[in-house]
Amino acid sequence: MMADWLETELAASDFEDYRIGIRFRKLVRQLWNGIGESIPLVCQDWANTKAAYRFLSNKKVSEREILQGHFAATKERFDETDGPILVLHDTHCT
């Protein structure tokens, strides 16, 4: 079930280089399986950890590309809902 949800959530995530898209999906799966843990812990070895940090610092990867799948999936959920929608966010200020 998680795999289906994740594929739906990332379906509209589109990167110019398909290899970056593959890496993104792998990284999201790793992070999902280790929610709340550090990148080295969820990646489990140095090669995967290094690949994750390389992905996150890649100048060919933008925040827009990373979030576009989530935004599209969220819009679809909103469009399918007839009732009120609550949007919760953290307003913690220091």
C-alpha cells in the first residue's frame, strides 16, 4: 500500500535527467522507511549516504522539481473533496 501511495505522490515529479528521478524516488523511499532518522541512518551505508547528499546538493535539482509531485497530488486530493478542507501548519515563532 505504501508503494502505491508513494508512486501516486511522486507521479508528477519530473526531472530533466531520468536518472535524477530514479535517485529521487529511491531517496524518498529510504526516508519514508526511516521517518525521523538521519540521512546516514536511513541510507544504511556510505555509498547510499553519499548519493543522497550528492542529490540534495545537485545544482540540476530544484525545490520546484522535488515538490511538484507532492503539490500535484495534493491538488488532486483537494479537487476530489466536496467538504471543508483544513490546512494545518506550524506557526512556531522564536
